[in-house]
Amino acid sequence: MEKTVIDINTRIPFNNNVDYCVGTGRLGLALTHEYREQLKLVQQEIGFKYIRGHGLFSDDVAIYQEYEEDGVTKVEYNYTYIDRIFDSYIRLGIRPFLELGFMPEKLASGTQTIFYWKGNTTPPKDYKMWTDMVVALLKHLRSRYGEEVLEWNIEVWNEPNLPGFWYKADMQEYFRLFKETFTAIKAYDERFKVGGPAICGVKDAEWIRSFLEFCRDNSIKPDAVTRHHYTVEFPERIGHYDYSKLQQPEERLGNLQSTRDIIEDFEEFKGLPIHITEFSTSYTPRGVIHDTNLNAAYLAGQLSHLGDMNTSYSYWTFGDVFEEQGVQFTPFHGGFGLVADGCIPKPTFYTFSFFKQLKNFGSNCVLRDDTAVIVKSEKGFAGVLWNIDSEDFTRSFAFPAEGEYTLITKTVDEDTCNPLKLWHDMGEPANLTDTQKELLRSAAKPLIGSSVINSEKGSAECEFTVKRNGVIYFELTKRTFTPDRGYDYDKVVTFH
């Protein structure tokens, strides 16, 4: 077996921004108990800084209101629900990443809607009324939450290059929306950070280039470019479910690099941040891959590289309280979430947890390749290894070390953390009892391992066997041995 010798003088660029932002179902769902419980679990384990979702201005949140007085139609704003939603976020240590959309029905120029919950996806009938609503909300948020609101990112709309999300995918009409919105926000306070065009997939290079050309020609400097990133081929629908084949990681990462390259073509926009405001494997909320260990392993590889060309990348989504295609029938239905109904963590939940632990451990990356990333700090070494749908393999590392070290491993694979299999073996119950939920939660935990590693000739050697679709987190830290008087561990475990 080939051994990888870790060189502590190596400095490998690694932007591990795993905890910057996470996606959510429409904001109105934050008023429900199950949603808040899932987000609480995610925040306790991972702790994202920002959260982004659709529906800020949709009618269920009820911000935009009209009434008639003396025969004149007037506008007023209702912040009751959005205050409840954002207050609940802030109590959990997470802030909004403001996606401006969709259109309130009474402000909309048309009747086109999307999703089960009918978000209106047409331009405003009056752009001044739209920008008045946007700026009024920012003023309200600032008065409620203070100057920190200036640091909340703002994104104008969602996926306007897709006709379902923006009427006829009208590029020029979107550019008008962006210009009017950007100009109004900056006129209120130029310190707000406003980005776009939030595109996904279709004609992405054309949209990014045209967007930047429009901004250049209109003397607009967006604070960020935003786009989305999914990694599967067009799905096959069977019954309620979507089955998709994964694309090669290099192909999808190359597509992201093309956006970086387009931006660098513009002298005015060189170095502009890119925020991936949605990413996952499948782009449907019934993408069965989301619940699998394969999803966890594939996304480990993605997380090791997404920071190469992007400032941030937001997983879509934190939980399975989500209704784009209606209320789901079963707890494991291929939902986008890191957490299934019943607060059951999926394997991918731990991929994100492991990369967050890696970030907390240290920022000095000493190894990064196709199956591992390792960092060093004054405490020792930590790393994540993954196996994307391949035969089991073992990797051996030699770490510069003197004395005794403690090796802690946390393993997620199809044998050790696979609630989907247990649910299947249980008969795939659609409506879980509390006892069943607890059993599934107990099966949705990493396997913890430990050992003492004695260094020899200045080297501590460790081997890790990564099973198919497995993800392993490890920490190798200096061992301080302080036994109590008379306590002999070896005698304890062998005495009969």
C-alpha cells in the first residue's frame, strides 16, 4: 500500500466556507414547528451563518397589502409574519440571505405562478411600487435588527433564465428588474450588498456575460455574482420520484470555473465574489439520491473544491419541510434536506458537520486530492476522506510527530449510518410513530472509533479504510496521559 507522507511545510489553498449559508423551503414554512426543530438541530451541529429561501414577498408572508380609501387604492406593508420568521432565525444564530421574490399577486403584471404554493413569477406591474416595497422592508429590518442588516446579502430574484421562475425567461426584463432594484437600494444606503443574476443551468455562460455587459454599460457594479450548481443529468420520473445519474465532478466544477473566467474577462469586475446560492446533486425535491450515502460522499468531494472559485456555496436545503411539488407522502422521499422528517439526520448532514469540524480545527491545509483533505493546527491534524461509489480502499498517512497521539475517527457509510436502509427494512412506513422516529435517529449517527498511535522515528502512521460511499472524519492530536492512582486500564479490561 502506498503511504502518503504529510509535509507540514506544505501550504495548499483551501477556502472551506461550508458554514456560510444554507437553503430553506419557502420562508412561510418557518412558522411551523417541525421546520424550527429541524433548523435547531442543524444549527446545533453545523451552525450556518446565513439562510436563503424563496417567497419573501409571496402572499403567504403577507408583506404587500392594498386597501381602498375614498375611491383610491393605497399600499401598506404588514411585517407580522416576517418578523416572526426572522426573529426565529436570529434566536438560532442564523441571519437571512435576502432573495427578493416572488411577486405579490396584487403587484404582479401577470398570473403565472410556480410550485404547489403558487409563487407569482411575473414582473411587477409598476417598478416604483416594487422598489418602494423593497426599500421599505430594508428600513424596517434595519430599525428592528440594527446596523448588522447592512451585512446581509441581497439577491435579486431566483433563476430568471428559467421561464417557470421568470415570465418567458425574458433577459432584458430581468436586467430592468435588477437595475431598478439595485439603484433604489443603493440610493437608500450604498453599503447594502446587492447581487444577481441567480441563474441556474440553462444558457448560464450567456446570461452571466450578458448580465455583466449590461452592468458595465449602465455603470452598475454588483457586489456579487450569484448562480446555482447542480450535478445530475435530466431525471427519470417514476411515480412520485426522480431518478438521476450523477455527472462527473470535473465537468461540473469546470462549469463553475467558466463563470469565474467570464468575470475575470471584465476589467471592471475582476475579483468580484461569486455566491453559489443553491447547490446539491439533484435539482428536484423528489431526487432519491438526496437520502443516500452516495450523496454524502459525492458532496464531500464537492465541498473540497467549491471554494476554489467561489466565495460561498449554499446547500439546498437544510431540511425536508418543503412543498414545491406538494406535501410529501413519506419521510424518505428524496427531499433536498440534510434532515428528514422526524428530525432524522441523513448521511449528508454529517458531510457538512465534518467539514465544519475541519474548519474549526485549523485552516492550514497540508493535503487535498480526489479522496481526502487534511489540515494542520497546533493541536495536530484533522481530515476528511470519502469514497464516491468505488470499491473499499485503504489510505495510509505518515504524520510528522513525536510521542503518543490519540486518533479519533467518525465514520458514515452504508453500514454505520444508513437510516434509509433501516426505514426500507422496516417496511417503508409512510407515517412514523415516535418509537420509529427514535429508532431511525439512533441509526443515523456516525460510528466513533479511537486508538493510541505511538510515533516512531518522528512519524505517526495511520490507516483509514473507506468503504463504498463512505465519509470519515479524523483528528490526530497529542495524547496527555494522566491516570488516577492505582488505575490500570490494561488490567481492567483483562481482569476476570
